Amino acid sequence: MLKSWFWVVLLGVFSTQVACAMPPMKPMGSPPPGCHVAMPHRFFHHPMIPMLLPLAEMRSYGLHLSDQQVSTLAIWHNRHMRIAVPLMKRVRKDKKALHAALLRGAGRGTVHELVERLEHDHMRLLGLEVAQVRIVHKTLSPDQWHKIVGMYQHMPPMRFMMMHH
């Protein structure tokens, strides 16, 4: 019995040494304080706008949302995602086009046109993000609103990968 424990301990020591010999993984950069949306391109998303609609949908049971409230949020979400997803894809495509145009030395007119289109679409996305907070505030009761705000403030930073559709 003593010999078998010796081999178990010895195997544990060797496996620990192998694990310690591996190079450490490079940590991912943490999002800014209060940010619950971390995107590879900050131009696409606004980290200071709380994404409460997905949180309300995920935590509807804990918030004690009525069927009517769940339905209102789901209908709004589905309607606006039909606008937001193509818009996000166009912004991504235009960012790539701007990048390529700048690297190939395109003229001012081309670059200016791409930048203006990006700014316009960026403002539309910003408007949708603000609107999702407002619909949650309008739909929830004051107690539910305070509860979801508390949930949001105590959440660890998350990464919603909405941009990778």
C-alpha cells in the first residue's frame, strides 16, 4: 500500500512540473470599469451603454416578469435585431473598406465618403442601444427596474459577441 501511494505522489509531482514548465497564457485585457460589453472594435459598440435587454431576457424568471412584459421585450428585440444585425454587418464591411482604402492611398473623396457612412451607421447603432435601455425601463415596474440595475452593477464583466453573426 505504501508503494502505491509513493507512485501516486511521484506521478503528481511530475505532472505538476510539466504543467509549470508550460509558458503562461497571455491574459486578455479587461474591459473598463462598468463595461459589460467588450468588443474587438470599440467603434462598433459603446461600452458605457448598459445592455439591459439581454439581461432582462436572461433573468426574466428572477425579475418576476409577467408574460406581457416578456412578450413586449421579445417583440421589441426581434424587430430591432432585424435592423441592427445588417447595420452591424455593413459597419464591419465599411470599416474593412476604409482600412483597405487608407492602405492603398485612396483619394480624400473616397475616404470621406466611407467615414461619413460609418458615422451615420454608428449613430443609428447608438440610437438602438439607447432605445433598448429605454424599452426595458418603460416595460419594467420600478421595483423590477431597481432590481435589474442592481444585477447589472454587480455582474462580472461579460463579453457579448453580437458582432460575430
